[in-house]
Amino acid sequence: QVQLVESGGGLVQPGGSLRLSCAASRSISSIYAMGWYRQASGKQRELLAVTTTNSITRYADSVKGRFTISRDNAKNTVYLQMNSLKPEDTAVYYCNARPTAIVADNYWGQGTQVTVSS
């Protein structure tokens, strides 16, 4: 079991940047995959970015080139750097952990709100 706490959300103007943090309750070096999702009002939850223990990363087309997922194993923390933010990026952002290759074995944080508006 993994407990996750997201932070770093807030209000930002279009074109601005935010960095989200996901603090895990145990070492992330032993977690198979960590990811970031978001869910906008009235929409389905969307996978944004994934990083694995061997540092392979994948991004959704909607954020590729603007968002970067990274990890600090010493701090048990995964980050999502978000640049060139757009109003359509407004959503609740969630951290996800999959400790093993078993798809059903995964855990979620509580979410952090990101609002992009002028």
C-alpha cells in the first residue's frame, strides 16, 4: 500500500507555470510506475504522464512538450512541471502509484486543483 499527497496547485495565468509535487509514504524507487492524471469538470479522468523505475516516461499528446514528469528518489517525491499553461489545463490533478506490474494494484492521492485563468 502507498499513500500519496499532492501539492502545488493554484491559480495561474495563461502562459504561466506550476510545479506539482506528489509525496509518497515509502520509497518510490521500488514502485513500478508513478503517474499524473487530471480530471476537468464534466470530463473523464485523463492520463497525462508516467514514469517507471527505469526512468522511462510517457506523455499524453495534450501535454507533450509542455509538461515534464520527474522524480527525486531521496525525497520519495514525484513532480509534474507544467509550462505554457492554457485555460483548458484547468482540472484537479491526481498522483497515481502502481507498486508492481499488476494493473489492479494502484493507489491515488487526494488531488490538487489547478486553475488557469486571466
